[in-house]
Amino acid sequence: MNDISSNTKLQNPTSVNSTNKESNENLFLIGFMGAGKSTIARYLKEKAGFDLIEMDSQIEQDTNMKISEIFDQFGEEHFRKLETDLISEISPNQGYVISCGGGVAMSQVNVKAMKKAGKVILLNARPETIYERVKDNHDRPLLENNKTVEYITQLIEKRRPYYLAAADQIVETDNKDVEMICQEILKI
Ligand code: S3P
């Protein structure tokens, strides 16, 4: 499989149509941890000219703390508030691609703000794919002691109704390379 987390080199990047950037819409990429939101967002910035916000990185920069430190010291609820504050800060802007944290679409306040400010695109991947992508990573507190396909499957199932309710477009990412995924997104 041409895995999106390892394949950011594209054969024909100029073929990507930049309609959405030209129309100045924001694109909010949602989906489970490891679904490929950051990779796809970086590509949309590089090749289609979107400005990029990677929510986790932005929160880390704003707080000068790692996400895991925020969870440890202040708890998940506090982290969720930081996410909601950031979504409302981003919303008045245009022409951004926003790589959302995997929990952002669980909040109706966030979903309402995202839908008002742009298009919400759900990236889906199989639990096995997610597992392979997250298994060696230690920056995700919710998975830190739960790195099994079974746990990931359960959490995805719990979240699925929220992801589906938030999404304006659903993109299946398994067995597709970055370019294919981005072309699907840009042809909304
Ligand atoms: C989370 C996903 C993470 C990060 C935090 C919580 C979640 O972001 O925001 O660890 O609740 O799904 P990524 O989806 O970018 O890994």
C-alpha cells in the first residue's frame, strides 16, 4: 500500500486543482488520530497554497507545553477548552487548511463553528492502518497505554457518529496516495 504517512512525494503535483483556495474557503480536516490529517494538510499548503494550521502544534506553541503535559497537568477538559478557543480564533480567517485534533469534532460548539467557517472533511482509515501509524508514537495521551487494534476499533466506533454528523465530505484514505486524496478533497 502507498501509505500516506510515508509517501508525501507526489508524481504530478501540478495536476491538483486549487479551486477551494481560490474561493478562499477554509478546509477543516477531521478524523481519528493517525488518519493522515497532518500529512494531507501539509500537502494542501505546499501544492494548493492554503495557509496551514496544525491544531496540536499551535496549542503546543501557544502554551509552550507538549499536549501530553497539558493532559497530565491540567486534564483533558482543559485541553478541549483550548481546542474550542483555537477553533473560534481560526474561524474568521479564510483560505486555511486546518488539521484538527482527533477529538475536535466531538464538540457541537466546534462543529457549528467549523461548518460556518468552511468545509469539514472527514479522513477515514482502517483501525489496522491507524495502529501501524501510531504504534511508535508517544505524543497521544489517549492512546499511550491503549495501543491495540481492539482499543482503536472501539474508540473509532464510539466516535463515528460524531465524525459522520460533522462531515461535509468523507474521504476513505486506505490504499490511496496523498495526491489521490487531495484531488478528491479539492474537487468538492
Ligand atoms: C486527540 C487527538 C490528538 C490530540 C490529542 C487528543 C483525540 O490529535 O489532539 O492527543 O482526542 O483524538 P491528532 O488527531 O492530530 O493525533
